[in-house]
Amino acid sequence: QVQLQESGPGLVKPSQTLSLTCTVSGGSISSGNFYWSWIRQPAGKGLEWIGRIYTSGNTDYNPSLKSRLTISEDASKNQFSLKLTSVTAADRAIYYCARESPMPTGTWYLDLWGRGTLVTVSS
Amino acid sequence: QPVLSQPPSSSASPGESARLTCTLPSDIKVGDYNIYWYQQKPGSPPRYLLYYYSDSDNGQGSGVPSRFSASKDASANTGILLISGLQSEDEADYYCMIWPNNVHWVFGGGTKLTVL
């Protein structure tokens, strides 16, 4: 079955760029009708949707992060990635990658999640 | 972005029912949106439970017991997750989620459910 796994540095210095990768196994990110998303969760707090990339390469970003955010995909590696520039302590969180799938009813939902990876921002 | 309001905590005893709420801001109407519900246990990612638009338009997640159901209260502009026959394993954080105005996914702040 399809599985997602986040990877990347667990520690990023303030003002630098946070870079994470999500590796998809058990299925191809370039086939099918899916969005591939990033969501984050500060420790002990709620969830925040970051953005997503469609199979075609089109992206949607959270307006509050859009100026610092790039989501891309590498189909040859079956991965999609997140880059968030100019990080601050407020960006410290568990970062999840997830798949968004269509339902038979026509709606979409986040059906598959990675285990998450903790990113700390500190000098 | 809109803010979905969830009570920070709720509790109930095993075998009882828990009613968790998700209140939308007054400028968006609960009747216009799918309300999605996720369950999250410590150290794990969220798990999709179900979505509810209406009695004829809703979708249970794979393997999610029928004890989990949802509804809306239009007068309170609120989505509701009802968990009947509470079990100790239902102790978790519960998040509601919507996609307002084709902008992006928005989550509520979550409710921590304690099974006494």
C-alpha cells in the first residue's frame, strides 16, 4: 500500500531555509488523481495546512506562508518537497506530508499521512 | 482565514456519548460546507474519520466504526461529531476541517477528549 515518509534536517537556524522531502512508496506521485500536501503542527497545538502540489505540478499555498514557500516534486525520485525561507521560532513544528484523494461523492480529503518530522528552529 | 472554534476539552465516561462541536465564523454558513473530522492520538498523525455535508452526502473513513457520526446545527452554525458507546481507545484529540471558498484547508484548534 502507499506510504509517505518525511525526511530532512531536524534543526534549522533562524533566517535560513527549511527544506523537507516526502518520499512516496507503493505508488507513483505522477500517476492518478491526487494532491500531495504539507501540514504542520506546533508542539501541543493544532494543525495548519501549508500547501499542496497536484499531479500536474500545479500548486496551492496557504496565503499566510505563500511569500516564503515553495512546493515542488521530483517524479524520478517519487518525492515532493517543501522549502520555507526565512524561518523563525514560530516555524518550529512537526511537519507532515499527506495525500489528498477524491471520494466517490466528488469531494476531496486528506486520506494518507506520513508519520511526521519535527523541525526545530534555533541558532 | 476563517477560524473554526472547538472547545479545548471534553470528557465522558465509557459507554456514554460524546458530542464534539466545531463552530464556524458568522460570515460563513455551516450549511454550505463539508465538515471533515480527524482523530489524532499522541505521537501519531491525524486519522480521517468522516465528513458530513448532509444526511445524504457524507462519507465514513475506511475502518471507522459506525459509533462515529456527524451532523450540523445550522442555528448554531456548528458542525457536530457524535461518538456513541465511548471506549477508552476513543481518547484522543479531534479536529474539524473545512475548505472555505476554494482557498485552502482550515482546521479547528482541536478538542481533547478524555474518557473518564
